[in-house]
Amino acid sequence: MSQLHLVLGDEDLLVDRAIATVLRIARKEAGTHDVPVDRMRAGEVSVNELAELLSPSLFADERVLVLEAAAEAGKEAAALIAEAAADLPPGTVLVVVHSGGGRAKALADQLKKLGAETYPCAKIKWPNERVDFVRREFRDLKVKVSDDTVNALVDAVGSDVRELAAACSQLVADTDGKVDAAAVRRYHSGKAEIKGWDIADMAVTGDVSGAAEALRWAMISGEPHVVLADALAEAVHAIARIGPQSGSAYQLASELGMPPKRVEKVQRQSRRWTRDSVAEAMRLVAALNADVKGAAADSNYALESAVRRVAELAGGK
């Protein structure tokens, strides 16, 4: 694989996918999942730190360095990145994430001239771009859909690219690949944007009434109880995992294998929680997992009770 990669653009989902692709290939070629990965913002790292990370390794070990927000790098840092990219040590894979603008705008062109493998990740902001994106998603999922189906999905879900991608995957799974406009209307009518993770986010931030209302709508819309319960459990487990840890979001993201923005979000959510409240929430979601799989006589009530109690715990009650 190429040692130099340029992730060009600022559409978060596409950026995350591009980085994941590079990491997957690097691990495959190394023959192990344990390839060291360092992720940091190029605009915040010091020149000395960059020099150390980009210097040749004594043992020529496989490693990946992901430099994010490279468009905001200072003059010295940008020059060092370009210099290192021109002569990367054996075993080192450099991934530079660049918006295409910023004060280090010229760096992107320099990396292209050096032969960087480039991943276009421009912001998807216009309706026709969202339509094209949905078409590509279905094509990648090996499902043929009509123009009416694509337009219906974009109209129902809205402008969030990550939610559009999730909707495509969900529809394909729920219909065994037989996706048409009727299926879109069936699964995404009205408030289609309310998903399990939305409800979970409301719950772990203490929005009792908002979480309860969103949950009721999701259940009316036919969202599977297991999916809703799993989303709540994932949110609680993330707080239990990240909350006690110190360090920047970028350091933790590298250690935990999570996107930095996800870590930042969980760190903000964790401020509402204590060790005892997290422990109680963990017990709640564990019990809920069994309840929605048949242990409870009324899984609707079990879900509503668990979501409400988690939200109350987040609110300090």
C-alpha cells in the first residue's frame, strides 16, 4: 500500500471511512491488528512532537500516524509534514486529513505532488449531492433502487449524511434488499430522524421528557425494541468506559479505536454522571437487554421505564 494518504474534505462520515480504510489495509498488510496508531490535530501538535513521530524507527515497526485538521497547521508544522511525507521511513504510513482550505491550504497540493493516495471527502451540502450519495450507498450495498426511492429517502431522513447512510443500511437489512419507495415511507414516515441513538443521547444527558417522547414515537414507527435497548446500552457503556479516563479526545480515540468526535461527545455527557449512577445505569441496561428479548411480560413498559430512569440518573435524581 501507499505510505502517504491525503483525506481531502470535511464531510465527517467520509473522513472516518477513509481513515478506517487505510487502517484496515495497514493491519492486513502487517498481518496483525496490533499496528500502533497515533491520531492528533496537526494544528495543535508541536514541531518537536511531529519530528519524533515522523522520525525513522530503530526497529522499522509498522505504524500509522493520522494528522487531523492539517489545514490549520502552522507554517513550521506544515513544512515539516511536507518534508517528512517526501521521505517516509520504512513501515510508517502517514494519513493527512485536510479540509482543502485554511492557512495551510498549500500543503494539500504539496502532498498530491508527492503522490499521496487521495480520498475525496468534500462536504455534501446540496440536495443533488445527497441524492448522489444515497445512490452510491445503495450501489455499495449491491442493491438496485429507483430514482423515486432515492428521492423519498432523502426527503424522509433529511440532510444528515451519517443518518442517510444508516437509513440505507437499515432499509436493506429490513427488506432483504427489496427497497422501494413504499418501504421508505413505511420505515421513515414522519419523524424518521428519530433513532435509537437519538433517544439514548437524550437519556444520558438528562432530558427525561424528550427521551420519553422520542421513545414513544420510535416505538409507534416500528423501531425494533432490541435496537432501541442496544442503543441505550451502548451510550451507557461508552460513559462507563470513557468517563473515568483522563487525556485528550485524540489520545483516547487512538487508544480506544473510536472517532475523536465521538470521544469528545461522551466526555461531555460523562460530566453528568457519578460512579454510583453509572453503576446503576449499567444494571438497568443489562436487565433491559433480557427484558426486550422475552424476559419481560411488557417490553414497551420495560423500555419506557429504563429510558426514563437513565435520564433521571443523568439529571442527578
